[in-house]
Amino acid sequence: MSTFGKRRVVPRRDWSTLSPAPRPQGERIGVPKADGQSNGAEIIPAGDYPQVMHEGDAGAFVTAMKSAAVGEQAHAIIANQQGDLRQGVLEQVEKLEAAHASGDAAALYEEAHEIRGLADTAGLRAAGRIANGFCQYLDALNRAGIAPDAQTIALHVEAIARAARADDDATALGNVVADELAALVTRKLAETGAH
């Protein structure tokens, strides 16, 4: 059973059992200021630091830290494969454009859905955002039993294609387009009564 997305319930701990009682005032070592007066700071011997976690918990913490290193390796692997992922998105874009040209609504949705899932990993965040908004638009209209607006479809297909084929410098512009198309979708859905 997967625990992804589930909140882990941690039992309440009695933190008072984790650290020894503080040293009495007379046994503490103060840090003097330049003028010889105490500034209130203390030197704490290494053995007197409060214990943060039990030994068993420390083992789980070390394991979690090691898995974080594996996560960093996974990010590095994905970064190294970004060119191939971008090529995969571009292939999906060509299929999206073909589905639009042929009027195949099912294929149009399927390709937009694929682009939505892959574009962000491929470093094409704007294309993914536009594809996500397009899928939400098509889903809402499908639930309401309303045909999508042909012009809205054409705008989304072209915007997805341009964002996927754009250089990195065009990302800011792609985000502006994604925002504008999201506003258009909201307006179109409000006009049709589909939400």
C-alpha cells in the first residue's frame, strides 16, 4: 500500500526525557566580553548538549538523508535526459497538431494530456501550463455536454506548440500566454455555464 500523499501520524513525545537536566549555574562556563563583563553567553561542553532524538530515530533520520541523496541523483539523471524529454514533448506536439487538423477530439485531448504530464519534467513549464488549462477546459465542457469553441481550441494548440518549440528566453512570454489563456478559459466556461 502506498503512503504517498498521506499524512504521517507521529505519536506525541515526552521531550523532557531526551535531555539531561541543565547544569547548575555555578558549573556553567561564561563567555566574557572584551571588558571582562559577562555577556550571558555560555560554553556548553559537548556531552551536555540536549539529545535531539533517540538512537532508533537517529537511524531513521540517516536513512531519510541517504534517500534525499538518491533524490538528488534522480534530479541529475532527469536533467541529463532533458533533451530527450523535450524531443518527446515535440513529438506529442506534432500529434496534437495532427489531431487538431483532422478534427479528432479524442486524440486532441489525449495528446494535450500527455504534453501536460511530460512538459514540466522536460523543462517546458509554459507548454505544460497551457496544456493543463486546455485539458481542464475540455474536461469541464465534456462534463457539461457542451462542444468546445473551435477558436479556443486553435489558440491553445498553437500556444502549446509555440511554447514547446520556444527557446529558454521565451519562457516569460509563455507564462504570460498561459495566464491569458487561463483567463480566456474561465470566461468561456462562465459563458457556457460549465465549471
